[in-house]
Amino acid sequence: MRHFLNVILAAIMLLGLYACADDTIGVSITDSVSSIIEDSSFVITGHSVLNDRVQMRTTTKMLGTLTADGFGRVTASAVTMWMPSVRLDTTGVTAEMIDSCRLKLRIPYTQGYTGDALAPMRLNVYRLNKSLPTPIYSDFDPTGYYNEGDLLATAPYSPTSGNVETSTGYTSNGTAESDTVRVISVAMPVELGRDLFNAYVADPNKFATPRAFADVFPGIYITNSYGSGHVVNIKATEFDVYYRQHGTKDDGSDTIYHRSQSYLASTPEVISDNIIHYEVDDAVRSMVDNGDAIIAAPAGYEVQVRFPVQDIIDRYEANVGNNQSVINDVTLELPVSVPSTEYNIQPPTYLLMVRTSQKDNFINGDSLANDKDSFYAIYDADQKEYTFTGLRNYVLNIINNQGGVATEDDCTFTITPVDVTNYVYPQSYSYYGYNNSSTSVITKISPMVSRPAIVKLLLDKARIKMTYSKQIVD
């Protein structure tokens, strides 16, 4: 009988121990209510500010003069140093065998200009007499860096009269990729090509780096010398030399081959600059004076905004209290309207939103959005809006590292038009074959100088959406 009672007592003790263990498991098996909350009741405010001095960090150049009702007047010229070819073809070639030289300005086949393509225009090309300064800005004055007597070439030009060229490149898996451009080809003095040839023969080290080469040829200044009606977007600039080369045929007999080589090019490694002057149209000035958030490029207006990050954090913390929660996403949807302009000038393709205090560092540095104090958005022409994503990290950084207290600096952002350079990784090959999907990676974000652009940000209709999950434990 006593043995039976001991068994019953042991069973009761085990049940008690099991119940205690059950209590220590916590919310994983207790009753709770989970919910996903979206809050979009926040308000963003801002105003236009003049941004007529921007630092150039792009090989893209603008050239021309354009006056458009509803936008204003923009004039654009360019200066550039050169990246020399590290090896010139000298086998069987003498300076006297160089026959001609050409400056080639390559323009995108589509969307390569703004304005009237038939407007008669003329350009001048001058030789620089000293190296360009760094940093260099859009209000750079070339006076003192060239002389009127150093005119190398003058030529008529238009964005649709240039020769059409298609270049083909190959990815690592052999896939062909083509790029079609129009080429404004400007005849340059043959003596320049011969001088460069002789300089290379005398000292090839002068062609080893852009800085060393500047002692040979500091660069050029390209300016619109006559006419008004359009501006062109020059995506690449190069100096080509055409020459004869003495050679031998397969049968051993002498022959002359006709060759060409690109001696010089404007690349990201060299100093170049767009010299831009934008005279604001009365209609644009009236909108700005009225308090509208207007963005105009190039070297025009940007918008400074106050982002309500403290309101977002306060609302979030008040709602979740001591319950478990996770911030899923924070986005800014920014509707816009497109002002009516002559030549139907469109919004910028990309906008950058960067903490105002970090804007100069951003442009001067790596120029890549980090989703902490800089973000970019692509224009959606169908929806007429920009959407900034990745704001979650920005909010979390203030919560986790600043105790949820935002400074004035954390709330003040500048929205500015930019050009974005992408690199598309080719298809990859694996054991199972080619991967048909490609990956696009941003390699640079720089101030917009690719074309004129204008847009009005409808800040009163902007939607800041914060989505988070909350678990209430009973």
C-alpha cells in the first residue's frame, strides 16, 4: 500500500515539474496576437533652393544653347583633359605618314539632344595652355586657360546630321552587345597628330599617365560659337588619327596599309567639366516664388525638405510599447507634375535624396547611395512619381544608435537631379548552363548634366509609408 502511494506522489511531482517547465517557455507557446500595421499619415515639407554651382564628376558633356518657354535659357560648353593611349603604333610609320585627325563627339542615337535638331549651330575647339584645376565646378571660367589664337577647329554641327556608328562588344560568355551613336566628327589640324606622334617617339613615358601627358597637351575647350536651338548630350569624346603604314604582304612584297588609332579619350580618370549657365524663365521663377518645390537641371534648382523621422519614430514607439515589433519597410512615394514647356522638357530620370550636411561629401566621394543618409529614385512616367526605398535602415540607425532621438541634421534632406551610371554584369555560366538573368549594379551617381529637365514635386500629396509587425502577448 505504501509503495502504491509513493508511485502516486512521484507522478504528481512529475506533473508539477512539467507545468513549471511549460511556464518558462514564454511567448512561443502562449496566446498572442500578431498584426501588421501600415502608417502613412506623415507630412513632408520643403522648398526650392538655387543650385547653380555643381561639381562635375562625369564624362558626359553638354554643348549648345537652348531657349525654351516655360523653362528658360541654358548655355553649355566643356573643357577636358585627356587620357592618352599608352602605346602608339609606330612600326612602319613616320610623322609624315599621318594624313588627318578628327575629334569625335559621340551622341546617343535616341534622346541625344533637346530642342530643334535643324537649328544651324557652330562649335569652336581651342587648345588649353595649362592643366585644369581640381575640384572644378559648373561655373568655371576658362579665361586664362586658353587663347583666342589657339583655335584648333571650327565646324557646323547638329544632333541628327552626324554619322551613325554601331560598336559591338562581347561579354565574358561571348554574348554580343551593341551601342549605336551619332558622331559629330570635327576635322583637326594634321600637325597636332604629328606633334603627338613625335612627342611619343621622343618620350613614351609622357603618355603613361594623364598628369604626365598634360605637359604635352593640357586639353581642349569646346564651345558653341554660333546659333541657338538645341543642346546635345555628348557621352564620349575621342581624338582619332588616320595614317599610312608601311608593311609587307604575304608574298614578301612591300605595301602601304591605311590605319587609324584613337590617340586620346576623355575618361573618368581625367579632369573634365561642363560649363553651364541657366537663366530661369519667368514662369519657373514665379512657381518658385509661390513656394512650389521645383527641380530644374542642369545647374538650376533643387529642393530642400524636412523629413519627419522624429514623428515616425515617436508614433512607432508609442504604438508598440513594450510589445515585440519589427520595422518591415519605410518608403517615400513622391507624386509630381510636369510643367508645360517648349520642346516638352521632361523630369529628371533619377533623383537623389541626401542628408543636406552630407551632400558635398557624397558628390566628392564614392557617389553611391548607402540607404542611411542617401537614397535615389527612378521616375515612373506612367504613375508620374518617384519612389524612394531603403529608408528602413535610416530610421533604425536613429532608433538603435541615438536612442530614437533625431537631430535637426537627421531631418534635413536635399532632393537633387542626378545622372546614374549602371554596369550590367553579363550572363554567368555554371554547371547547369547559362544563367539568363543579368545583374545591374550602380557604379556612379553624379550631378545631372545629360540634358535639360524640370519637374514639380507635389509634397502635399507625398506618402511616407511605414510598415511594421507587432505581437501583443496575453
